Amino acid sequence: MSAAAAFFAPFAAGLRAPNRPAPPGLTTWNDSDPGVRFDVYRNNVVVSLVGALADGFPVTQSLVGEDFFLWMAREYILAEPPRSPVLAEYGDSFPAFIAGFEPAAGLAYLPDVARLERLRVRAYHAADAEAVSTALLTSQLQRPEQLPGTRLQLHPSLSLLSSSHAVVSIWAAHQGAAPPRALEVERQESALVLRSGDDVLILPTPPATAAFLSLLKTGATLGDATAAALESAPDFDLTQCLASLIRHGAIVAWQPPGDPAP
């Protein structure tokens, strides 16, 4: 271990352990107590990370309350310190942590709500991509014989979440939308998360459509993805689904059969 690593290892460990004394070798420019200064710095680090989690998971915090969220966030920080200097990347594993956090076990829907919120953050920071032009789409759609073998590339921000709980309805109820009179928390819901312009959309999506889009994301052809969707939902409407993707600028490449991948 290098000298720098030997110094910073206990320093980093000390930031995660509130009862641990300051690491040896610290000095201050004004001869003040290094331990006191380290405690202040340690507290600022934790407060910053808790704040980042609260900003990224506002509905999750609202569901459990600020005090419970603070406790849960602190426990997560101790277990999962940041691995990147980019604060926006912190929290990817928070939903999985919540799923294993015993005090939250009574809220079975909470991990999926957190997953939905994390997908929203990731969509906001996803790479930009220009949607396929209307003229190109019009010309391609006029050749229906090519559609079964066509592959689509979807916007980098697009992701999907299928849950055994009403996560979209729960999320929407915390956005000022009027909640249903009787929210059935155990109702299965799927969500499409997509950045359209500067806005991140969370759209309720039928399970068959979610399966269709998931297959497209893995490189399946329109024909194969449509067949799978129709198998689970005979009323699946390919035209309506494509129209929605086009309306939101979600198609960034259209690859007919025989064309090289973009």
C-alpha cells in the first residue's frame, strides 16, 4: 500500500463511522483541535449525501417521513459509500438496500417506488439523442413488408419498470395529481420512463407494451417483439404503440432488414 493510500484509508473509514476518532496524522493551519474539525467535516459529508438521496428520492421520503428516511439514508451511507465523485450517480443501489432494510419491510411497495425514482434521475442525466425524422419514419412506414424484420434503437433515457405494486399511481399521487378514491396498492403496474425534451415522463404502460419495448431494447425485431406482445395481450396495438414512441421522440434509429446497425 502506498503512503497516500495508507493515510486515506483510515480517513475514508473515519468518515463513515461517527464514533471513530479522527485518523492519526491530521493537523490544522490554526492549531485548532483536528478531532473537532474532522467531526465537522464528517458531519458535512453525511449531510451532503443524505441531501442527495432526499433530492433523488422525494416520494420515498414522503412515504416514510423525514425522520425515518434520515435514519435509513444514514444506514445506507455507512453500508454503501460513494464510488464516484459525481454526486448524481450516488443512490443506484439504494432501492436494493431498502428491500433488505428490515424496519421498512412492512412497506412492500417502497423498493419499487425507489426504483422508479432512480430511473427518473438516470433518465434526466442520460445522453442526448436526436429522434428519427418524421420524413424518414413516413417513408419507412409506407413499406409494411419490411416492418417484421425492422429493428429500432430507442432513446438512451428510455427505461421500463414492471412492479407487482401500483408504483405509477403512488408516484403520481405525490405530484399533485388527484389520487384514486381507493388506491389499490397491490395492483400490478408497469412504467415507461423517458426524457422528452427537458422533461422526464413517467407513463403508465400496459404489461404487453412494456414487454414489447423491453424486447426492442435488447435488439429484437418488430416482428418478434410484436408476436411476444400479442401472445400475452391479443389486443396489443402496434400502430398505437409506435405512434406514442414517435410523439415522444423515443425512436432514434430505424434499421430495416439488411441495413447495417447504426
